[in-house]
Amino acid sequence: MELAFEGVNIRRGSIDIRISGRFVPGIHLVSGMVGSGKSTIAAVAAGLLAPTGGHIKKSGVNTTMLSFQFPEWALTEKTLGEEVSSYGLEVAGILARAGLSGREGDDPLSLSRGELKKLNLACVLAKAWDLLVLDEPFGALDCEGKREVCRWIESKRSSIVILCTHEQHILPRIDALWEFQGHQLVFRGLVPGALADWTLAAPGLKALVARGIIPANISERDLREAACRIRD
């Protein structure tokens, strides 16, 4: 499977967002400042927005899912049970996964933003997709919720996963690193080698790299392991 961007340009008002590169199976982190173009790239990758210029080519990609930044955008049903069923999933198991057991008859809009986000991700990440695009999946989640979602994302490594986020601290183990420089998406490379070139890395990771300590990956566990090398 492959998703290729060939000289793609997306005009958004007076801004040109540019990307060239290939996405293959694995978890691709797309980082960037707010307003850099992460949500635009997510929409283009999922086929909801056509590029202004260039070409997008898909090979072996038969199923695609985009998880929106705002979970209410994805709602289609009037109860939690009906919403889960609309994905073709078993209701009790998904509600348990989302921490919402016994609430099949509740209105989705009665949930907090964090609860609704976790329900949406529990549905999306319970299914198999060739291309899975996640736009700010950690928004509105507490730290434990982010850690659980990281585990769900890591289980999807056989798909092409494009993870667009400005989250810096609680992240899954990834395979490839991309970041926006201005409004151009730049491929930094495979992890861990690319971490030394990650300009938007969290301060803790930058401090490790400055000492010549490159973590194996970017998860909390990897960063703790790398930090322990300082004391050895």
C-alpha cells in the first residue's frame, strides 16, 4: 500500500500548503504549529479536499477513514448504542472500551467532549482500514485517555496511519516523522534517526538529543529509558 503526494499544493486563502512524499504502512507523525496545515493535509489525504495543484496517487488503498478533530462532526445517530452500531460494531464491547458501559440509550451530545472523543476513537480504531487519518486525536482527552488511545493507535501499524497533532508529550511509538516548516510538510525520516532533526520536539527530547542521547522512539516509556542513561 502507498499514498504518494507529487508536488501537491493546496491553496487556503492567501496560504499555499505544500507536500511531496510517500506514505507507506506504519505510523507517520505529522507535527506542526497551530494553523500550519495539519487539518488540511488530513482532509486531502482522506479525499475530502482536492489539491489545487500536483497529484495524489494511491496504490492498494481500498478503505480510508478520517477521524475529525471535533468528534461531534462524525455523529450520525441519536443514541450511543445506535452510533456504535452504525460502524457495524458490537455495542457492549465498544462502550466498555470507551468507559461508557450501560449507557446505550444516552444521547451522544450529553457526553463531555472528552467522552465523545474517546467513543469516536474506540469505534474508528476497532476496525481495519488501509489508510487511517487521525486529525488531533488527543484533543479533549486527559492523560490516561491519551495513553490508552496511543495503545490503540500502535495496534494499527499494518495500515498507513497519518497522525496529525501538535501534542508533544504523550505520543505512540511511531515509524516516520514529518513536520511543517512554515506551510511546507517536510519528511524528517525514520525513527529514531529522524529525532535529531525534529525542530518541533518537546524540550525534554531536545535536551536528550543535545546530550547525544537519542531515544529509541517518542513514547513516554522510550523517553524515560533514554533519560535513565544520563544517570548511568
